[in-house]
Amino acid sequence: MDNVAEQQTGRAGTYILAVETSCDETSVAIVRDGRDVLVNLVASQIETHKAFGGVVPEVASRQHVECITRLMEQAIAESGLEPDELSAIAVTEGPGLVGALLVGIMAAKALAFALDKPLIGTHHIAGHIYANRLTDEIQYPAIALVVSGGHTEIVRMESEGRFEVVGQTRDDAVGEAYDKVARSLGFPYPGGPHVDRAAQASDTAAALPRVWLEEGSYDFSLSGLKSAVLNLVNQSRMKGEEIDQGAIARGFQESVVEVLVAKAVRAAHQFGAKQLLLCGGVAANGGLRRELTARCEAEGIPLAIPPMRYCTDNAAMIGAAAYVKWTRGELSDLFIKGEPGMSLEQWSVTE
């Protein structure tokens, strides 16, 4: 029996309504059994924040307030479910912007209380990792390379729902560095896609350093690379030369991608991973996807990359991660609050 037929007849399965408001996307989804996405609505604030060159937390929070209730109602209507057929309500508890998190948390609490349904506070990065489960079965032990606007981490997963961060950025996250480099090159916000396109279109690459840190380290550092880009831009300006956006973008991207790929692949080998997972908003970067795919194919490492629609912030990924807690009965109470610094290890399952 196909999914649609099953939904129309037996309503079999666990249906989790998930809410994501950690930054500048308001999203509500309904996910069955942690895998099947019935509906995934995303209201982006990119056009609003373009005027400021970055996300303004107070503005983001206000826009979440304006659309969260409408999206919840729309998600239930489009799913074909009755509200009492929902099994649980999940919501991003952290990390993220505290004001933005609180909007989603309060809305989720209200719905859970009104429907008398369990509440599942969920980790934003766990959501990015389990976005892979929406299209692929995750094989354990696994290594996850998390690359987003606020996070750059290598995460070891010995089993489902158990996380160990074995490497992370010591300064800028990859997405943050992309936006700062984009701004210096004159690209609009959000800058990452512009840098990626310019890099792939350029036939030349500016010479920029690779930051490896100590031997054997899985940590990252991007502040020095960002400064090297700024130096190139400033030198061109002082000499009255035209800034070669493409060459600088390609040099920057090649430097970032080489280090990310090398460390992720080394971690997969060292920890005996059966699968390497690429996760987070920067997983949409064409250069990174291409190079990581080629390297994994060459070394025989199974690689999972979510479709573009599940790379950036969305609630379907939160529903997928929340299902891990649901199956173990690890639920939240109505006293949860926004946790901007919530760690992955803290959210790991207790078993």
C-alpha cells in the first residue's frame, strides 16, 4: 500500500507536528514515523534582512510572531489530518537566537496543551543531521560534517541519537565566513550562494592559505582565512586595481572545502564510520557537495547528502530528529525554554 493510500485509510504511524524558529525561517511540518514528510512549510525572511546585510534578531522574532499561527493551521489543513490525530508536537529548543526560539516554543507549548499532546524539545543541529533520514537510512556508526551559518562541527555517532562532537570551529563558522567574504567582495546578503557561483564560474583561483591547526586535530579555524581575503581586497583597492571577485571567491572556497573534506574523511576512517553525513545550510554549496562526493567515491565511503530543500532550516528535519526521542519515550514538559547554547551531547538519548 502506498503512502497516500495508507494516510487515507488507516492513518497508521506516528505523526509529529514540528516547529522551527531558531533564526530567520519560520517553518512548520508534519512528519510521519520520522521519515515521511506530509507537509513542510517555510516562510523565509531573507528579503527583510537583506536591507540590514544580516539577520536582526528582534526583527526576526517579530516576523515569527506574525506568521507562526497561520503556518500551524495551514500545515494541519494541508496534511489531511485532524488535530487530534497528531501524536506529538516537536519544537526547536536550541541552539539559536533566544527571542526567535521562544516564539516557536510558546506556540508549540500552546498547541500541545490545547490538544493534550506530548511535547518534544529538539536540538537544531540534531535536526540538520537527521534531515538525511528523510531520504536515506542512516548507518551507524556514522560521522556527520555539520556546516551552517553558526556551526562547523564533526560529530561522531556510535548509535542512533548519541552524539560526540570530535571537532569544531574555534572562531567563525563556515556560513559566517562565507557571508563576511561575500560582503568584502560586494555581494548581497545572503552571500554564500553568490560566492559559490562566482567560485565555480572562475578559471583562476587566488592563492590563499589552508588552516590545518595541530597535527591530528579535527578542529577548524576560519578567521585567518577571512583576514587573508580582506587583505587581498584591500591591496587591490589601494593599488587602484579591479577586484577579481571570481578568483578570490574560488581561492577562498577551495581553501575551505579542502580542509572540510580532508578532516571529515579522516574522521570517517579513524572512527570506522559506515557512513558520512553532510548536514546544515552550507551543505547546499555546490563546490563542497561535488568535492566531498568525489573524495568519498574514491575512498569507498558511503555518503549521504540531503536534498537542497532539507539543507537550510526547516521543520521537517526537526520532526525527523524528534522521532528519535519519541521512540524512547524521552519527552519534554511545558517548562522548557529557549536554550541558545544547548549542546548536542546534552540532547543525546539517555539509553
